[in-house]
Amino acid sequence: MIDFMVLALPRSGTTWVANWLTTETSLCLHDPLYRYHYEDLDKIETKKLLGVSCTGLYNFADWVNSHPAKKVILHRDLNEINKSLSDIGLSTLTTKDEDKLNSIDGVHIKW
């Protein structure tokens, strides 16, 4: 079962977070939705504390908010996110994405 979640919009440092939180006692998967359906995340087997650092789970706020894992939500300025996305040829986000992220219950941190 997932013990902790770090949630953010893309280009907000979640790759670094996953690297920092993967240790000899914990495994933090980065953007696991590329490989798993969110309802299957708790089925991942590990002997370590299991966490996710994800830029997609904010789209499933009801599921995230009902999950017992501890949650940290990272916020980066939307203009900075969109510049970074645009620079690498990806679609930009809207304030609707920010609103979804804001609807997640947990510790919200601006950077």
C-alpha cells in the first residue's frame, strides 16, 4: 500500500523528489501512471515504504483524497511551468489544472 504521495503539476520537481525519497528503506515511484492504473498502485509489492511522486494523480482528486497516504502537494508558478513545457514541445496547462491540484487534501508547499 502507498504510504506517501508527492503531487504536483508537470515540471515541478517530482523527478528530483522521487530520487531523494528512494533510499534503502523507501521506494518512491516517479509518475507511476505511465505504467499502472491508479487503482492498482496499492497492489505494488515491496518490502520498503512505498511512495509516489506524480504529476498526473491530481486529475483523480476524489481517489487521492480518499486514500490514507500522507500527502505533500508542490506548487510552482503556472507561467514557469508553461514556459518549461513549451520549451520542450509539450502542451501547456490552464488554471483548471491548478484548481484540481488545489483540491487535493494535504500539506501544500510553494516554491
